[in-house]
Amino acid sequence: MDYMDVAQMSVSMHQAQASQQLGIAVAKLAMDSGKDALELIEETTASLDPNLGNSVDIYA
């Protein structure tokens, strides 16, 4: 076994590991932003009055 082969294998393994870690970090970021968006939508819709706009007072 040649020393250059070991070095090349080490470099390619580290590149693969870095690529995998980057993919995981991006996936976590996407999941977190999705949760934040869902919470914002839930907070916005929860504050609305469900009876608002259902009737019009024409006797005023």
C-alpha cells in the first residue's frame, strides 16, 4: 500500500464527513425555520375573533 493512497483516502473521507455535516446543518436549519413559521401562523390565527365580520348592524 502506497502512502499517497492512504493520504488520498483520508482526504476523501474528511470531505465526505464535512459534506454530510453540512447537509445535516442545513436540514436542521430548514426544520427550525419551518417550526417558527408554523408558530407564527398559529399565533396570528389564534388572535382573530371567529365572529368578526359574520354580521352587519344595519339599525345603527
